Amino acid sequence: MSDSSKKIAEAIFIVNRHSKAATDPRYLYRLKKAAIEKLIQEGQAKKLGLQYSNNPKKSYQHSNLLIDCHGFLFHLPPQKQDMKDLPHLGTMQPVKATTQVRMSLSHAKSTLENYTGVKPDPLKKSAFYENASPYFR
């Protein structure tokens, strides 16, 4: 595994961490998914199996795809073929972060944008501002 794919994995880690608290995380999750899928195609990341989600949707249990890239573990929604081919690993176990990653969100986003070719939609505004009161604009 190359050093550049390790930097990509670190950038995905940063983007994923920030997306959990973002007001409009859709673009960050799109970047994460595109980068992970490209790493899998290149053989730099590996699908490990399926795990039950800690956050069931509408009270229904569902599974997430667990992916390993340079020791970083990521989750994505599984595809139909993943549900057929991969083993189910049970419930998610808490993972302690053993590596310290120092990278700004803007640097991580630009790294993933350059790697995947995914760019933000310039005409799309954040959902936060669309729903905000005109008084606060």
C-alpha cells in the first residue's frame, strides 16, 4: 500500500469526523464515499464485512459495510451484492483511535477532491441557510 493512499485514508478520516457535526454533511459524505470506492477499486482498501448500525432507521435494524484502509475503519451503506457476498460481523464495537491525524478540513477536502474529481455544486446553497429565518440573514 502506497504512502499516497495513506494520506487519502487520513483525509477521509478528517472529512468523516467533521461530517458528523456539519450543518449540511451531504457533500462531505459524497466525498468520503467516492474516495473509498476508488480505493477499493485500486486495491488499497478492503471490504471486511457487514455490521449492524448503532442508529436504526425508523426503528428498523440495518447493516453498514465495514471497510479497512491503512488501519482506518469506515462505514458505508452496503450494496445488494455486499449483502450476498460478505459475512455479517454482528454489532459495531467501539474503536479507539490509535493514530493521531493532523490535517485541516479544507486540506482534507482538497486532497479528496483532487483524488476523486468530485467537486461541490457551485449553485447549491447550504440547507442550513435555506431553512433559516430571513431575519438572521
